Amino acid sequence: MIRTATPADLDAIVRLHTEARATYYSGHLPEEEYAGEAEVGRSRDGWARAIDREGATVLCAEPDTILAGVAAYAPRDGVMHLSQLHVSPAHWRRGVGTALHTACVAGWQRDGVADAFLEVFVHNVRAQSFYAAHGWTADPDHPRAGSHLVLRLSVPAAAQP
């Protein structure tokens, strides 16, 4: 089940986010930069703002009433950005990421979004493969932002009933 996040989801979202980030940052960044107390606090503040921010969307995936994935998107400078899409490693390869992605795309279609952008850590090959399988390609205008690749999705038109 995909639903909109509420403030009551904050603790579970932060735990999932921290766990997921450890899978791709470990070995590439010092642990305090992705799982240290200050970073987890910064993450918590960011998720709290996203949940309450007008114009932002935070989605929770709960296939078995347990938070298994989370996604967040919002316009930034007039351009849609998928800022977060994380799945708990215990739920990888079970369709949770695809369900979240599908829900994001449906939201963009309802809102008339033509293109969406995201940044993915250059060493996160698993996520890069996921996004490529869902139609994301390198942004030809700005292919990289520091240690992240910038990807673009031409949002497909909604299917007509």
C-alpha cells in the first residue's frame, strides 16, 4: 500500500533512510557523514519539513503494515525533483521501489509535469540500474552534481481510460 506520510511516520522514515543510505555510502564516506548523530538529526529535520511543506509529497510504502520504502518529491526552482526514494534492504527486489516510483509518476502526470530530475550517488550502482530500468537517463545539460549523477525522466503522458 502506498500512502501519504504524516508526522507520525517521522521516526520510522528516519530509521529507514539511515539504514538505506548506509548500503551505498558505506566504504565511500566516513560513517558520521551518513549515520552519525548530527547527520541523523539533519535528516530528521529535513524529513519533518518535507512532510509539512506545501507543494511537497512524501509517500510511504507499507506492503505488510510496516514501512518498507519512502519517496519524496517537490518542485525546486520550477523543476520537479525526486529528492528521495529509499527501500529498506530487507524489502529489496519485492516491488516496493517500483510501486513508489509508479506512484510518483502518477502524481506528476496528474500535475502536468513533463520532466523530473534526481541525483544519485555515483557509487550507488543498484539505484542507477533501478532508475535506468524505469526510463531515467543522464541529464544532457548537467550530467553531474559533485559526487552525484543527475538523471532526467521525460514523464510519460497518462494513459487515457
